[in-house]
Amino acid sequence: MAIILLLLATGIVGLLSFYLWTWTYWRRRGLSGPMGYPILGNALEMLDAENPPYLQLREWTKKYGGVYGMTEGLSRVMVISDPDLVQEVFVKQFDNFFGRKLNPIQGDPNSDKRVHLFGAEGHRWKRLRTISSPTFSNNSLRKLKNTVEESVVELLRHIETQTEDGKQIDLLTFYQEFTLDVIGRIAMGQTDTQMFNNPMLPIVRAVFGEPRKFIFLSASIIPWLGPLLRAIIFKFPSLFPNPAVNIIRQTSTAVERRIAQREAEAKLGMDEAAEPQDFIDLFLDARSSGDMDMLSNEDFSKTGVKVTRQLTTDEIVGQCFVFLLAGFDTTALSLSYSSYLLATNPRVMKKLQEEIDRVCSDPEITFDQLSQLKYLEYVVKETLRMYPLATLANARRCMRATKIGDYQVEEGVEVMCDTWTLHYDKKIWGEDAEEFKPEEP
């Protein structure tokens, strides 16, 4: 018994020492930063909905400088806001930083059957990107223009109805309805508009609600819990409800339904070259432009292994799923912020209206006319500068030990860009960086 107790005590001390060793990682490397709490590090602060983490990063940058370190459980994170270092990580040394900073229950990017472009890395990312890129070409998007336009007309109808008596409305709510309607019709197999009557809306909103702290904290502190929790959530959705699981299941049903429809049409001898109905069709038709070699995740170089040139059903589900999640909140917020900035900057709004009236003189706006609206492009880009979205995704994992600037980065360290600080850096944007000025660069 004494030996068992001794071994148990030794194991506990060893485990605690390991966590404390990780917690003090950046201090031992001479880099300052917020310490947070033992074992947890800064994981709690990065899950705080009341004080959004992207704004917390900006406050830490003001205190600790353009480069500092923190920990999230066992994750060692370097935060940077120096443009040269950002260029090193995301461009010049892409081969050393092609890994993603993933959430603890996202799944293995190398083995998950439904991995999507946002979560894939290495050869899987290269393959998915090569096959999927034609789906987002101008020619493909042109085919979906009418669908988007129908949703726009429906949105305007609802706005006019709700404001006819001078009533104020929450534009974000309207933009969420519009965004989900468009995504539902071009990526989820939805056949007609369901604006303000869409059963998916509360489910999608729930994904972006209060973070599930217990799940993320547990998986951050004990990494092997991540795959286990993910498996339990997917296997027992009624016992452990998760909106993302519901969305994946509905997406899978939509894809399978479309595959069955196409197979039935093929048996009847119907034209397979018919215009695609939505992104499901575009993904089903996706092919790489030529022979493609598999890339090694280890050295990100060619190994001569041929890979399939067609997306699997699971991969199509993954791409449609991330299209929904990545496009819903970001698009609705971008439209909302743009509307706010235009309303509070009448000079800009007047100039934009003049451009639209000049370029789009006819009631029907063509796809080609959209590319001529340069000032509109400046307005959107300036909006995204002032209100950058999904900024926590601007992070990479170091796949091979390397050096960026004067800093050595070990393999496994995650590097995150403090985008808000970068977007308001007066050295880059001038003394008026706080102002909304969508002028030609």
C-alpha cells in the first residue's frame, strides 16, 4: 500500500510539475506576457464573452508590447502585432507555419473525414484548396447571382414593411436573416426563401452564443479529452445537445438528397451538364485542374503519391458546413458595421450612392457591373479594417523550429496575430487611423 501511495504521490507531483513547467514557458524564455492562472494559463480570459478575447489581446499588447507570450492550458501561444513578423509567419515562412491553431474539440485535421478548408493543413489543405478553388471562381459565382438577388429583394421587402410607419429596426437581425437565407439556398439545399421563417436561425445563432467553457477548458487542460468529448457529443446528441452537430446532420442530409436526385436524373437520361443549383452541385462537380501529388505534412514537399481528384461526400459536407459557419456571422456583422459607418458618415454615403447611380443606371444590376464599383470596394475594406472579423483565426502552429525576426519559435508553439492592434497602428495607417476613410490607396 505504501508503495502504491508513493507512486501515486510521485505521479501527481510529476504531473503538476509538468503543467507548471508549461505555464512558465515564456518566462523561462525571457518573453513577458499575462500569466493567468496555474494550469489554466489564460484559457478563461480567452473564453470570456463579456470581454471579447480579441479586445483583450489589444489591451495586453499595449501593456507587454508587440510580441509577448501566454498559455492556454498546455498550449503555448506567441502573440504578434509587428507587420514584419506577421509577414514572416503567414507568407515568407508558410512552409513552417502551415498548421492551424485549432480549438480543442475540432477534430484531427489529418484523419477527420469531414475536414474542411478552414481546419485542414498540409497535403489535405492543398488538395481541398486545389479541388475547391474553381467553385469560387467568377464564373461559378456568376451562376448564383440570381439566387442572391432574390434574397436581396426579399430583404428589402421586409425592411420596407417593418419601417413603413417610421418604426426603428435592428438591422443586424435583418442581415442575419438575409445571410442565412442566402447560405441556405446556395450551400444547404434550400429551394426557396425562408427569411423570417427559418428554423435554422436559432440553431446557427446558438453556435455563436456563450462559449461552452467546460468543454473547451477541459480539452485545453487535458488534450486527450478533446477527441473523447467530440465523439460523445456526436454519438449522443440528445444527451449532450450541440448546435454544430445539428447543423452537420442537416447538411449531410441535404448533400445525400442532392446526390440521390442527380443519380435519379442520370438514370432518366437527363442532361448532366445542367446549370448547378447551388454550392452542393458545384462541389459535386469539383475536379482538380490536373494531376496532383500528395504533399507530406512533415516537410510540405512532393512525394509523388497521386490522390483522388474528386471530393468525397464527407468532404462536401465539411465544406458546406464551414461555408455556413464562416459566412453567417461574418457577413451579417460586416453588413451591419458598413450600414452603421455609412449612416454616421453622410459624405461617404453620398459619394457611394453617386457611384452606384452612375455605374448601375439600369434597374437590373449585372454581375460585371459589380466589379466596377471601386468605391464600394473601398468602403467594405475600410469597414473590415476598423472592425476585423474572426480575428482569432489569424493564428498558425509552428510545424518546424524556426526563427522569426529575433525570436526563436519551437515546434508546436502557436503564433497568433493581434489583428485589432495591427489595423489601428498609426505607423501603418497614419494619425487618422481611428477614422473611417474609405479612400483610394
